[in-house]
Amino acid sequence: MACASEYVLLSEANIGNLQSLIGKCHQRGKKVLIHLELLGGFKPDQAGISLLKNYYKVDGVISSNLSALRYAKKEGLLTIFRVLLIDSRSLDHSIDIVKHNPPDAIEILPAEYACQCLELISRNLKGFDVIFIAGGFVKRKYLVDKIFHAGFKGITTSEPGLW
């Protein structure tokens, strides 16, 4: 919690410990993002997203689930679309999704490929107000530097030394 970032991503929480974790983060002035696919005991439907916003006081969500992101957007939550770069087809498909359902940010994984593709993605999404984040296999400081040098505004990593 001593990290400089204003955001904390909770990725291994469950509905039983979520309220306590969010409370601790908010007490330290951090905004809380929840990784929906990794939230135990949770269903990312409209009622579930509303519960995250109104009961748990979540600030935003990260997901590859487009329906869940739409619900979150309607609730006024920060939305981050998670894009896994597998091949050029997945890249093109993800760009098309973003054009039709713009999130607040896009997390592109894995980070090494994200650095190589950011210029192409940015060019295809010109005119869209989207923040780019890189994640996946971010374990060393040199990669963090490479990510920011490439033009990303943030990273996701489970490596505490890089927070």
C-alpha cells in the first residue's frame, strides 16, 4: 500500500474478504480496481456489478467480459478492457470491440508484445480517449522502463518490488 500509484488492483479476492480489503485501501487513499475473472464467489451480471459499486464501493473493474464492462460503465465505474495478444486476428478483433464499446482503459498482455503493438493499436484507435496499460510477465524493472518508454500510462504486475 506504500506504492505511489493511486490505484490498487485486487486480483485474488473473494466476496467474503472484499469489503475488508477495499476498506483498507480506501483508508490509505487508494482507488480500488477489481479483476472480475479472479473475484471468487462473484457473478459479473448486472446485479453483481451494481453490488460491487453500491455495497462494496469498488472504483473500477478490469475484465475481458464485454457484458460486465457495459454494466460497469452504466454504473459509473472505471472500466478496463483486458486484451490478450495471441495473434493478429485477436488484435484486430480487440480493436473492433474497443471501437464499438470504448472502455476507459485497455490492458494489453503480455507486456513484451504490448510494447511491440502499441503504435499499431494507437493508430487504429486514433480519436478514442483510451488509456493504455501493459501487463503480463512484468517481473523486472527493465521491462517497466520499456513499457513506459513505449508510451503506456500504467502497468499491472503481481511483483511487489515493482509496485
